[in-house]
Amino acid sequence: MASKPMTSNSRPIVLMTEHSDPVPLQWLRERVDLREVKLDDPNFEREIAHAEGLLVRTYTQVNEALLAKAPKLRVVARGGVGLENIDVKACRARGIEVVYTPDANTIAVGDFVFGYILQLLRPWNFFRERAYAKKEFKRIRDTVRGRQLNELTIGIIGMGRVGRRVGHIAANGFGMRVLYNDLLDVHEHVHFPATSVDKKTLYREADILSLHVTMLPGNENMIGREQLAMMKPTAIVINTSRGEVLDAQALADAIREKRLAGAALDVYHPEPPPPDFPLLGLDNVLLTPHLAARTNTAMENMSWVVRDVVEVLEGRKPKYPAP
């Protein structure tokens, strides 16, 4: 049921610290007293003291220190999928609801993963400013060879929404063999041919390792030297989840030593990566600046977290409370 706009004299204050798409933002403005205040704004502490709602994205850390300055806060909204920047336990201890948008970017990230895969496994040898000379044109055609995805196995670590989308595309779109590993028993949510295996089996048999995990305690460097050593020298690694889960130095060493064929990373720790990031300068590595979820549709979907902000402020249950 659509909520009715609140009258001006009853509108709760909601702070927004990071960007949002204009249509959801205008919808929210009609219902609350929305104030855009960045964390480094000198007025932030004064404003947060009166706020009943807080709207954030990726880089605002909602922790004990911030919550101590927000005695009236009733809801924290994360426009996105991960909740690593929000201390959900601390919020709940104060009776603050946390809402997010778990479905917002599933399709966008799934598409992006296969863009990575195709670029790594099907060398495209683009030409733009000039055509190849006849001899070079023929040399490339005679020597460049790619790999067909229907002949390959993809191993998915983390079979949540995005992991399942990747598996669905792999199995039903490309005819790939799909292996997966998840902490939970998710088989009832897997509606395509896929096999749950232990991690060691997955590492040994995967031609493509795609990571789709959250930053739970203990997930730091979950893919490191030991795990990479189990993989085929022809395999590639793709990370569109969280930078912390992958040991970048170990991955770079494996690629340089030809113990792995390549990698693609969209996430880093820290972001942006430092000038001495170990994967820079490698021909068979694709590095992108956290773009996997950046489609117009996905960004607007994330911004519609404002619906749950209003649900909470008006005393109703949100659609997507934090787990």
C-alpha cells in the first residue's frame, strides 16, 4: 500500500549523507523533512542529533560512535546490498531498524560477471584508430584462440541472490557446469542445474572462480595462497563481492608465475587501491572501479530503499529489514 504524504508539521527529519537517484529522492521529500548533510559537514553533529532517519550508501560508517550522537534515530537505510558499513547489532540494541535493498543490483552484477568472463576467455583484439595491416590481421586470426563457455566449469562461492543469478546464466545461457559452495543449505532456491560441493573440490575443478560473499567475520583473505594453489593453471578468478575476501598479493604472484591464467576485480581493500597494488600492469588482469552495480536501473532500485524508511517512520514493518 502506498503511503500518504505526511503533513509539513509532522514530518520527521531524515539525513542523507551520500547520493541518491532523483525520483526516489523526490518521493521521499514529499513525505519527510529530508536534509542532505555529508559526514564532514560542520553541521552534521547538530543535524544527526535531531534525525529520526539516516540514509546512507557505501562509505558512511554507522557505528557506536555515530549512533551515540543520534538519540532520536529510528531507522538506518542502506541503499545497496552489503551491510558491512552498518553495525546492525548496535542499531538493534538501541531499537533502531536497519533496512536495505538486497534485490537491487542482482541482474546488473550478474551481467557484469559475464562481461568479465568473455573478455578474459575470448581475446577480442579490438582496433579503433586504424585497421590492422593485412599481415597483422591474418596473424591475429591465425593465432588467437578463445575458450567456449559450454566446455567449462564455473565455481561460485556464495550462492545468494547474485551467485544464483550468475549460476542461472552459466547453466541456462551458456550450458556450463555449475558448482557452488555456501555456508547455508540453499538448494531449494537453486532452480537450475548446479551441484553443491566442498570448497576444495570447487577450487580443484573450477575453470572460473566467481566470488559472491559478504564480509562476515572470518572472510578476510578467504581466497589466499592455499586456495589458489589448488586451482588449475588455466583457471581465472573473478571478484565482484568485497575486496577483503581476496588476497591480492597471492593472486598476483600466482598469475605472474603462470599458476593461474588471469583475474578480474571490481572491488578492493581499501578503495581505491593504492599505487603499489600488486595486480597493476598485468595483461591478463581486468581492474574496474567498483562498477558492477552501476546501471541506471540498479542505482534507482537501490535508492528506493526510501520506501522502507517511510514504512518504519509510519509504524509499519519494512519489506527488507536487515537479516
